[in-house]
Amino acid sequence: MKVKITLLLLICVLLYGTAPVADDRVQKERELEQVRLRIQKLRGVIDGDIAQRDSVTARLRDIERLLGSVRHNLKNLRTERESTEARRQALIEQKKQRRIELEKEQRGLAGQLRTAYVNGREERIKLLLNQRDPAVIGRQSVYYSYFTESRVKRIARVEQTLDELSRIEAEVATESTRLAQLEQRRSEELSSLESASRKRREIVASLETRIAASGSRLSDLQRQERSILNLIEELERVLADFPVESQQPFSKLKGKLAWPANGPLLGDFGRPRSGQSMKWNGVLIAAERGTLVRAVAHGRVAYSDWLPGLGLLLVVEHGDGYLSLYGHNERLDRAAGDWVDAGEVLAAVGDSGGQSRPALYFEIRHQRQPVNPHPWFAKRVDAR
């Protein structure tokens, strides 16, 4: 009897003792499943943000390429219109001078006619009576008629010149009006594109913030670095058979270069990028939008197009494995294959590539590796 009671108690203890353990295991499995679901959902959000960002970035790339082209065309239009306007002003001044000449000739002719009228035939008779030599009398009459005829011809030529100048001025004025209208349309197109670009940059910035909060910004920067390296490798392959000819090797220019644009540094070589473990491979120079970007040395433009993260980018090959990179431009004024000299205009500062403010990103690379640009320049510029 005691054995049965003891066995019954033992069974009860085992049953009641293992129940909480089983419940706890089930609870943990449920929590784990919830965690897995949250992870899966978060991954979906991140993937969606990245896909949306890539789509918006692709559209931004197209817009910024078009912006660069429109700005370049607009600059050329303004130059052409200013040249046309200068020509029109020169024609106006030329017409003014011709009118002065015409008025002078007309006054002279009027004076001659008045004299001829006042003198009349009586003065001619007196002239004849006072002259001893008939040949002299004949010459005087011929000269008088010749001067009058010559003046009439000069007046006709001046009037003809004035008519021609008026015709040319009208053509130039029409062309100037056409260029002004075209410039206005390009300006409106530029304004519309800038508005679209601004909205897309805001979307990209918002998505970048969300992606960065999820830990994806580092991989984006690494992908940007890979894009640059891939670009450099491709450029090296394409340009291997076309060496840069220069009177002085780029390596001899160390400590003598002038900066591509003037301004304080927002990012400096070797320093950590904002909120990231990655470091700057070049310098980010603050400058006003539209500031001219100049080549640091003689070379050949190896790349002139849009690149993820750097926007409108221009790369100059200097020979011996040296490259200089100029990014975030608002327009590109040189094309791949163009030869440039030190100080020659390459582009204009902008904020392409998703920047929050206008600035120029600049790098020097040797054998694909970024090098500290500071020792290469004659003037020291410090970061903010």
C-alpha cells in the first residue's frame, strides 16, 4: 500500500514538475519565430528601400546628366547671344558714323547747290570775262561739275552702305531675339530639371538615412569605391596603348600644383567620413555653385560622365599611372579624349551625386591607389 502511494506521489511530482518546462520551451519557440518574422520584415524593408533608392538614383543620374548638358548648352547660348549683341552694337555704332558722313556730304552738296544758285549765269559770265585762257575756263567748269558729281556719288555710296547696315542689323537683331527666346526656354527647362533633381535628392537623402540606420551605408561606400576602381581598371586597359605625352612628368610637379577650386575643405584625406568607419580617399572642397573647376596639370580627359556616388565626374590621365578625379560637378565642359593644360576649365562645381550642398570632390591616384593630395599643392588648405 505504501509502495502504491509513493509511486502515485512520484508520478504527480513528475507530471507537475515537467509542465512548466514544456510551456517555457513552447514560449521560447514562439518568441524565436517572432524574431525571425521581424528580421524577415526588416530585410524586406531594407531591400525595398534599396530598390527604391536605386530606382530614384538612376532617375537622378539621368536628370543630372541632362542638367549638365542643358547648363553647357545654356552657357554656349549666352556666349553666342552676347557675341551677337556685341556685333549688333558695333553695327549701330557703324551706322551712326555713316550717318554723320552722310550729313556732312549732304551739307557740302547743299552748300555747292546754294553757291551755284546764287552765282547764277551772271557769275559764270564774269568768270569767263576775267579769264584770259579759254582752256583754264574749261577746266574750271569741268572741276566744278566733277566735284558736284563726286559728292553725289559719295552720298549714294553712304546711303547704300546705310541700307546694307540696316539690313544686317535687322538680321542680327532677329538672331539675337531668337537666341534670347531659346535661352529663356533653356532657362525654364533648367529650372524644371533643377526642381525635379532637388525632389529626387530629397527622396534619396531620406532613403539614405533609413538605409544608413539599418547599417547599409558602409556597403554603399564600399560599392562606390569598387565603382571607382573598376572605372580606373577599365581606363587603364583602354588607354594603355595611348600614353600621355608631357614635357614634365607629373611626379616632378609635387609641391607645385594649384588647387582645382578655392574653398575650405569639408572632408580631408585620411579622415573618417561622417558617421562612418571608412576614410576619405580625397578632399571635398566647399565652393559656390558654378565655380569653375580647373585641371591641376597637363593631361588627357579619360572619363567624362556620371558615376554612382560622385555624380558628374571627370577624370584626367597625367601619365606614369597618375590620375586626377573631379566629382559632384553641375556640368562637364570637356569630353573624353580632350587634351587639357594646367589651369584649363574642366567643369563647374555642383551637387550632383546626391550631395546636400555644392562642393568639388578631388582625388589624386597613382597606380589605382589614392594618395594624399596636400603635398602636391604649393598652397596649404585646412579642413573646417
